Amino acid sequence: MPVGLNDQEIQVLGDVVSHKRKIQRGGYLHRTGSSFQSLFAIRSGFLKTCVLEEDGRQQVTGFHMTGELLGLDAISTETHTCDAIALEDSEVCEIPFAKLEEISRTIPSLMRHFHKIMSREIVRDHGVMLLLGSMKAEERLASFLLNLSRRFLMRGYSESEFNLRMTREEIGSYLGLKLETVSRAFSKLQDENIITVDNKRIQINDIARLRLKMGNSSCIT
């Protein structure tokens, strides 16, 4: 959020952040149907968003890491459309939306940046739809790993070595794949020495070959 702001504007934005909130692993940040009051910036940790299907299954709709915003789904309806659950002990900063709108009127650059964030979320949703509709299992997993790699790199972490906070079952739910299909795709990438898997630890050995696995498809942004 502070990108492009001067020191005084950053201070104004900092004053809007009401408090920090800790969420233990498995805890809910918000639930489907709850009233929208605030956006949440992830200070540390990792969360997933999901919806409950009619048959009781949980459909994962996204994974969110340090530095990202949660709660954008509820701006139009003023009601959250999904559950947000911590995949590990996490901490978020609460940003009351009414106050954010108020200061955005006096800080145009903040509103422009906020619009960019919302646009990025729309593009990401579009990317997921394309992925689920046109990619094979191995392509979907390659796209998913490259997406995580890029997001970690943007935050100053290694792009080639990271821990998966989610289970393979959760990855399958997000990618529209069965658990055994996800496991086979991981094994194939490892057999080809494109990645090395050690429990939840992922080492990307050849990022160029991983990109080739996606064919002509675009990676989720």
C-alpha cells in the first residue's frame, strides 16, 4: 500500500491501521457471510481463502502470503464471500475500509495504487479460470509453482527454494485436480530433475524448463 507515498502520506496511512491481529494456524480471519468492515494486510504468515460446496467439500480459491491484501472480495457486496483461514501462525494489520476511503480522497496516489491492487486480483482470477479450463495437470502445477516463485521473489525471498504451507490436497482443490494427480505431477517434475521435493520443501532446479512445461499458457499472476 505505501508504494509511491511520501513520508507524511505513509504516516497518515499508518494512523489508519487500527491494530495488529494474530491468528493461530487453522484459525479464521473472516467467514463467509460476515459483514465487511476492513481490509487486512498480511504482516506475517500464510492464509488460504475457500468456499464450501453444496456437498460439503471445501473449494480453495486462493493462497495469500506476507505483504498481500485480503478482504477485497467483500467491497461490492459488503459481505465476505469466502472463508479466510491461516495455514500457519499469522499476523495481519487491520485497515478499516471507511477510513481508507476517507484518506484516499486527499492522497490520490494511494487510490491509484489501490486500484492497481484490485486490477491485479481481477487478472489473477482470470488467470486461474484459464488455467482450469485449458491446462493439463502438469502444466497447472508448473504454473502454480512459478506463481509462488515470482511472489516470493517480489518480497525479497528466494525464487528457487521455498516451503509449501499448503497440503497437496489443498493444492489439488485450488487447481481442480485430484490428490493422486497432484502427487503424480510432483513426482514427474522431480523425476525429470526440474524440481526437488523434500516433504514441503521445494527446490526449483531449472526454472527455464519449468516454464517450458507450461507450453504457450501464461502463469497465474
